Amino acid sequence: MPSSPTHPANPANPPLHTSTPPRIPPLLPSEWPPVLRSLLADSHADGPGRENLFGTLAHHPALAHAWLSLARVLTHEGTLGHRRRELVVLRTAHRLDAAYVYERHRTPAAQAGLTAEEIAATAADPQTHPWAPEELVLLQACDLLAANAPVPDGLWDGLARALRPEQLVELLVLTGQTTTMCTALNVLRTPSDTTPSGTTSSDSAARQRRHLTVRLDRERCCSAGQCVGAAPEVFEQSESDGRVVLLVPEPDQQHAADVRLAADLCPSGAITLVHTP
């Protein structure tokens, strides 16, 4: 079975998380067409964190309706199953450095039965986690599809053993749909509506008023580099051993969101955040 390709740094891609203003600000719900407000109201089971997504799509109502119709088919009428669908979305979002989509799908992934360790492992080398064989080939396929790379026969055979023909078609459409949204939201710099942990805005504001201290256990670092991508002002990857180096133990509040995302994405749990009044 072929291994996953190396994920090279691509300066043409936006960073994993950005605090710069959106290029096209999402419209407020009061400005949405009624059909879009109705779609959001009717899909609370899909979880929070989509207001800015819907607000961005609201700039093109006809396209929004078509895209959301496809999304609803994949979510509610798909044959892959909830767990496999969330694995595909998380892995694809990780490969495309799409913070909005990755953060948005952490809660649905947990609801689908993925453990916190498994969710973190979707942002690490698949070979470092004991995935079931049928899930490992799924993640490897996502890596290739996200890079627009050919899927070799050996990997396709592994997928065909695990999935039925309609599920194989759905896998390709789901990956493509996820890639489309990741690319659009990245280029537009659309901000997430919720924090990575899914707390409310009032909870987040209260936490941001507290002092933040970063504690780092370099021995646990697995050199994934996610923290550097999320908060380059606070973390650096050592050229000597590849492990993370903490540049700013007490970052300013302007970097707090980036640091929280870095800790959330760290697959080894090497980063601990301490909030004090």
C-alpha cells in the first residue's frame, strides 16, 4: 500500500489560521434571502459554526442554494456513513490548511464517534495512528485527491475492497465538494463563527480577557508542525531536531486565537495553555 505523500509547504496557500479581515465580508442573517435563512433554521442538527459560511454564500443566492442542496444530500442521504464522511472532510481540510472547515467539523466528528485522539490524528501522518485498514486507505486517498495527484491502482483496489461502487463515487464527490469550499473560504479569508472547542462568543470573550501562558513539553513533540502553521509568531520548528520551539511563552491577546488553534491541532498534546485572571 503506498504511503501518503509529503505535504509540502506551499506559500501560495493561506496559513492554517488568519486574523486578517475577510476579502468579502459575510452578509448578516437579516440580509440573507428567505430560502437561505430557512435552510439554516432547518438544519440545526448539523451543528453550529456555519453562519459566516452561509453569509458568504448569500452573496450568490442561486449558487448557495445549489451548493447547499448537494451538501444536504451528502450529509443526510449519503452512503459512506457519518464516521467515514467526517474523516474525509477533516483530512481534506487539514491537507488544504482550511481552518474554518476543520474547526467546523470537529464537533460533528465527535458526534460520529471519533475520539479526541482520532480527531487529532486526522492532522498527523496517518501511519502514526493505528487506523483500521479501510480507514487508512480512505485517508491516503484524501491526501492524493487534495493534491490533485493520481490514485494508483493498489490504493484504488484497497478502496474498492472497503467501499461499494456508489460509495466510491460519493467519496470523490465529497472530497471535491470539501475542496471547493476549503479553497473558497481560504481565499476569501472567511472567519470562523465559533472557537475550535465550540464555546459561545461570550465564553470566548471572557477567556480572551484572561492572561495566557503557553507550556510546552518538547519531549512529546512529534514534529508535525501544525503549531508553527497556526501561530508562527509564537512557535518555531527547530532545524536541528524538527521539534517545536516556544518563542513567546506569554503571547499577547492578538495571538491568543492562533495559539488556541495550535494547541487544539497538536497531535501529540505537547502544548498546554494556562488562563489566569
